[in-house]
Amino acid sequence: MRIAFPTSALAAALLVLSGCGIQGEPPSAKRLAALTSHGVHVDYTPLASPRDALAKGDLVALGTLTDVVDVVAVTHPGARENERQAGAYATFVLTVDEVISGDPAKLRDRRVYVTVNKSRATEITALARANSHPRVVAVLDDISDWKPSPDATVTRSAALPLDAPLYFAYSDGLWLQDDDDAAMTGVYAEPRDLPAAWNGPRTVAEVAASLRAAKR
């Protein structure tokens, strides 16, 4: 997965202005996704099918987005790189109701910690306020030993249990849905982006059902 961030002063200013324009909106899955992804561009290989998602995901889970927190700090030896990457990550805390695939022992108090790339112009506190506690289905990659580059240092805060694994979600493997929404929302993908082998799921429940069926 490759992530590109806007680096010019003009781009940063536009992000700040855009963020200010939606501060008064109520919490929702759509708002949270928009605030997280605004100005962030991803290039990813789609999960080809539910079976492919099960094969690639270290943990596949269904649950609720409990919180958005700041638990990962990434530092680089160079000041310019530190400035370019500052504020690039947030952690979604999922309370899991069902482990569809993977080891349930990886959970801590039913929770799993998922680091996501976020807009550098959006504070984590703003993401937390936008959290409507939607239902979530997630295909996750264990990145407990991850570094964005060999010379980077990744530091965990006390908000993350010492022995808790850390995950990334696949770009088309993180779907959110509020109770009153007819369709799910992706942070970096839309339901229409899923390949044909997924058979066009529109909801979190339908994605979860497709993943369960692929295990048979």
C-alpha cells in the first residue's frame, strides 16, 4: 500500500479550510470517513474476493468502532521527514463481537487496535468527536513490528496495552455503517470498488455474510 500526502503550503491551507467547513456536522460514519481521508490518496491492490480477504487478513472481525485515539508516534532522523509525516496516523479502537477469521486471543478485552492513515489537517480529537460508533467489518494486517521506513522509530503510548497487537486495515477492508444508513461507508474505498467476486455487497452485514460463506 502506498500513501501520498499533500505537502505544499497551499494544499495544507485548503485542507484546514475544508475541515472547518464541516465541524458543525453531527457524528456519522460518513463524516468520520471524510475527515480521515480528506487529502490522502491511496494506491492499493483490491481484495479480489471474500476468500482472498480471508487468506490475506491476519484478523477479520465484526464489531463497533468504540473510539479514535492517538497511540502511535512515528519519528524520523530528519526534521523535514518528521514535518512531512507529522499527524499522519490515528488509531481506531474496535470492540469485536465476532472474529470471522484469525486468532481471538489477539483481542484485548474484546478490543483490537487499528492504525489508519489520516489527513494531517484533521486532529484526532476531531475524529473522535465525529465517531458515531458505527458497525464495522474489518480485514486486518498485523503490523506489530511495522516501520514506515528502516530508519523510523515507532513509539506506542500508554493508551495501547503493552501486549496488544497493532493492525492496519486493508484499504478496501474497512467498512463502517450507522444504524440508520442504507449502505456502508469505506474510509478509502466505495462499495462499488469491490471486485465482481464480492457480488456487490452494500452493507456491513452483507460483507460479513460473504466472508463467513467463503470459509465453508
